[in-house]
Amino acid sequence: MTVAWGITVDCADPARLAAFWREALGYVEAPVPEGFASWEEWLIRWEVPPEEWNDGAYLVDPRGTRPSLTFLKVPEPKVVKNRLHIDLKVGGRDQPQDVRWPRVTETVQRLLRAGAAVVREDVVGGVPSHVVMADPEGNEFCVV
């Protein structure tokens, strides 16, 4: 038996971070849960105080095959390097470098426009391998 799972990201601004990752991954906002007419109705049902209604954001893969992402507001800032990160596998490691690397750099440029920052470009054996980036709140991820 497999277990359904998703990724939860602690953050300062759930809506902003969700907007970035929606762009990065091609995800969409999660639909209202079945049996509820709106997210507000769902929040009321689970007795979430109105002052906390904007403390979360939820994304899903539009095809329904990849993990969901939840962004939850927390009071403390990020202070150390991630122990877990996401790899955006856009290049195709099985592709020749002249095909693979333009895919990586195109994605890096798109994510820079969306609010990411380049941390570093890693080179292996004299050949560009991947780019380490940070999302708008400093969470590192790789474009491979």
C-alpha cells in the first residue's frame, strides 16, 4: 500500500510563495474540498479563526499525479540551509549538453523574472551541471 503525501513549506507569506511555486511548477490552486461550496465554508467547518484564513495556500498538480504543496505561515524566519529541496528536472540528463543546458538556462531566466535568485552555478568536469537557486523566501532548489 502506498501512502498519499504532499510537501508543506513553512513561510512568512503563503500567498506570495505559492504564486512563485505555481509559476515554477505549472501547478494550480487547489480546488475547494469536496462537499464544500467554498474555502470559507471549509474554514468555518474546521473552526479556523478568521484572522488565520490567509495563513495558508494550497497548490496541486493539474494532472493529479504529483504531490500537493501547502504553504503555512509561521512566525519565525528561515535561518539555516534547507535539509530538503526540490530539483526541477527540466534539462534531461540523458540529453546532449547543447540541448540540455539551454533548457536549464531558459528555466532559470523564467524563475528570475518570477522572483527567484541564483545562488550558484555548479560545474562538473568543466561542464555546467545545474543551477542552485533560492525562492523569494530563500528556500534553495536546483534547476537540473
